[in-house]
Amino acid sequence: MMRRASSVLNMHSSLFALYLAALHGFPAVDGAPNPSPLLGSNWGNPRRYIHLQTTTDMSNFYMEISLNGQVRKTTSRGSYSVILLKAQTRQSVAILGVKSNRFLCMDTEGNLFSSPICKEEDCLFNHALLENRYDVYYSARNGMLVNLDRAKQVYVAGQNLPPSALFLPETNTIPLERLLHRGKRNRPTNPADPYNTLGNGEGSDSLPVPEEQEPDQGQDQEPGQVSKENPLSLNDEDPWNTRTKPGPVSPRSFGSMG
């Protein structure tokens, strides 16, 4: 009888301890191992920004997703080669170009492209870590490898793979201020889904947009032109700007009467 009472008391004590842990916000212990190191990671954490390096017979390259939608290789690291990986399921990841805010995608024929929307059928990739510590990514839909040399091959474990389909992650060294987007050029973002992974936004997979210039690549403004982003300041001696030579006048400003 005493042994039974002691067992009941111990059970109640354990339940009470769990209750206190829940009140204090302690996370529940999950005995199952996490099959993906990316699960639960912070989607927008700059510490997870990387460059994906690959190689060919001639040189080393980095994956780059440009603002106009091109997926290409570049010999040097830059703003458009900064990549963020995000686990979407236990088997697949999304690959985002941070500067361009576009996802790497693959069509049914194995051609790479990018999209502002992470579409499940095109933009999710399975990941495999090889024995030589290289990473490979292949389409979750058709199994074709991500290959910057455009060669098309279905991933098969143990099969010889082209060097341009093997990737090494490198820590990002690009200053964060160079990765910021100009607010006037971006569509409104949803705080709950800042990278539009749910697809609740406008945009086309194939429509190009103008390439955004780096801060040190700006062009000088021609005389007579006024930038909407940088209006001319008033001159105390010539407040109405009468001394400035007028620029060309668009015929649309006057219109025409038929």
C-alpha cells in the first residue's frame, strides 16, 4: 500500500514539474533527432548568408542570382552571389538570392531560372552531403542536378558527378548595407512572410526588371534633368532657377487637341 502511494506521489511530482516548466516557457524535449540542420533556422538571419562555390576545369565560380532574373556563375563574390538556404520540408530547401530577392528554380526540362515567388513545383530542391564534404542540390520534382554549366543530369547516389554540380558553402563577407533593397522599388512585404514563400504577391517568373546599380556605380545626372529621388535645393540668389539652361521638353507635357 505504501509503495503504491509513493508511486502515485512521484507521478504527481513529475506532472507538477512539467507544468512549472511550461509556465516558465521551457521548451519541451524532443527525443527524435532532427534530420535536417536547417529546420527551425532563422529565415532572415544574416549569419546564415553564404556564397555557393563550385568549380570547373578552368576556375572556381560562385552562383549568382541577378536582379533581372538571370542565374549565372561569377568568378568573384559580390552582392548578387549572397545566398540564403531555408528548409521548407524535412527533405527540401529553398535557395534565395538575398540581394535580388529571387528564388532559384528549375523547369521540367532542367533549365535554371529565378522567381520572386517560391513555387513548390519549381523552386524546392533536395540536398545531399557527399563523403568529400561537397553539397549537391537537385530538383525535388524531377531529380535533376543544379549545375551552373547547364549540363542536365539526374542525381543518383554513388554516381560520378560533374564538378560544376558540387558546391561548397562559404561564409558571406559582403557588408550588409550593400544587400539592402531600395524601398521605392520593392513591392509591399508581409511581415509574417517577408520573402513571399507563400506566393501571396504579384510578379512573373520571366519578366525582367532593371538591374539595380551598386552605390559606387551611380551615373552623373545630365544638365537640366531633376531626379525625383534627389530634388534640386533652392538657390537663395535664384530661387526660381531662372539661370539654369532648360532641358528638352517632352511633347507629352502640352498634349494635343484633335
